[in-house]
Amino acid sequence: FLMIRRPPRSTRKESSAASDVYKRQKGAPEKMKELCRSSSLPKNYGEVLARYTKKGFRVLGIGTRELNLNYIQAQKVTREAVENKLVFIGFLILKNRLKPATTEVITELHSAGIKTIMLTGDNPYTAISVGKECGLIPGGDAVLLGECADELCGDCLLYTSPSPRDSCASRMPSSACKKKKKK
């Protein structure tokens, strides 16, 4: 979002002169890393991100940029023009707690022989941590991190948890691939 800081009306000059306009951006840390200046990123960016996501925290990256725009220009500026060269401010760490009934419901579904899956846009390590916490990924199961099946775009990640109740690891259907839909 754009934030415009303007002085009180009594001291403000009504002109087209540039005012204090800032771009504030939050988003997936992987995307924010692309949008921020590399010089503003800490050397341990990946390590800090992995530390929190592996503990099940949801992590957002935050960046900012001062824009040399007046009020009228700020109303017309395109997203592409301002979502770059941001200065990384830091991570916003959030803990989404499971609802009390979640683990019980997952257990009940497993007992009934119903295959359960998780579809999420969260960081893979956050999803794995939450999956283990609620019993979606039973203790001792391995979690495979890999690329999409060959017939897909190759950019999506596939997370499967093979277990004795599954005859084989699941494959992500091509209809789930976001990149294919955009083409």
C-alpha cells in the first residue's frame, strides 16, 4: 500500500510538489527477497526464515521505499513502478494456533480410512510443522520435498507423505498448477 504523509492543512501548500509518499510492502519472504535491494537483506536471511518456518510460524517479509511523487502522481502510479528496489525492514512472525477440534477431526478421518491432504500457500516448512502438529503427517512418516511431476510446469513443489495407508505417493494434478492456468 502507499502511505502519504502530509502536513496539517494550515501549513500545507496546495501544489503539485512532491510530498512524503512511501511504499510499504508485505508478502511471502521468497517474493520479498526478489523485490528488496540485496544490500538491505541480512546475510542470514535464509537461516532466520528457515528457523521460524520449521517451528510452524507463518513468516511475512516487510519492505519499504520512499517515492518521489506528488499526491496526484501517487493516485495514478502503477504497481509495477513501485514494487521494486524496496529496503528490507524485517520479518513479521505469526503463530496460527490450531483450532481445538482439528487434531481430533484428523484422527477421526484417518480412522474412517479417508485420505487427508493439505493444500496451502504457506512456506513448505510451516506446512510440514502444522501437518505434524495436527496429525495430518503421522509421527515417523517421511516428508518428501520435490519438483512437480514431469508433465507440469516444473516450478511447483510437491509435498507428499508416504505412509502404510497409501499405496503410493500422491502426485499433484496438472489442474492444480498455477503456472499452467496463466498460460
